[in-house]
Amino acid sequence: MPTAERRSTVHQLSRTLRRELNEAQMDTLAGLERFGWELKFIRKPLFKDSIPVIFDGDRKVFAILEPDGKLNEHPPFHIRPF
């Protein structure tokens, strides 16, 4: 029995995450993707705005996209290495 193509689920996940971004965040993400950055996940703290988290191509640096589309390379939280 053939296995499902894993890459298609990654693209579907990316599209699902992108739906939660506003226009300013989408513009910033589009520019950063040219340099290898990618949207990995969106934090959803209780009673606060969602926080899109992006990683560089080497997965050594992460940043968040602020609601106004600005890149914040010094977010107020730490992410464990994976």
C-alpha cells in the first residue's frame, strides 16, 4: 500500500497558518521567504492576539511577526531547540 505524500501536508499546513495572518504580516512574510524564512507555527496565548513564529532557513534564529507587520527578532519568550 503506497504511503501518502508528506510534502502535501506541509503545504496544506502552511496554507492553514497563513489564513490567520493579516495583510501586513503576509507582506512581511512574503519578503522574508525570499531569504529562506518560513512560518512554522502560531502561538495562541489565552486572551491575547495570536503570535506568528517564523524561523530562518538554518533554523537557528526565530522571530515573530507583529500585528503591524514588523519583524521582532527579540520576542518576549524562548523556544526550545528541536
